[in-house]
Amino acid sequence: MPNRRAPGQVRDAIIKALKDEGGEATIAEVRRSVNSAIGDVPESSVRSYLRLNTPKMFTRTGRGRYKLARRS
């Protein structure tokens, strides 16, 4: 059985990755940062999380590029 992550661990790592990258990054850049922070995470998991949480948490700025959404 694969290792399970604590709830929110991938989310928090993705948000931190975008902040560390100046607020905007490619999926590959986000994944590298997430992997460095919490260990191997499949690219599909990062991609899915970004896609499913756009536009609430993230804004798609181009093909494979995301940034944190503005908070009102």
C-alpha cells in the first residue's frame, strides 16, 4: 500500500512552492519544489490539485503555468 500523506500536506507544499517561485510557476517547477519539501509526489497529483482548485485558490496564467489567486 502506498504511503499516505497527512491531509493538506500536498496543498501546503504547493502553496509554499508558488510563494517561493515568486507567486507564479510551471507545474514542473511546483513539482520539483514539492518533491524537495515532502518527498516524491506524482506530477499528476500536482496537476490535478492545481486544476481542481482553479479559480478558487489558483489562477492559470498560461499552458502549465499557475499563480496564487488574489484574496479579496
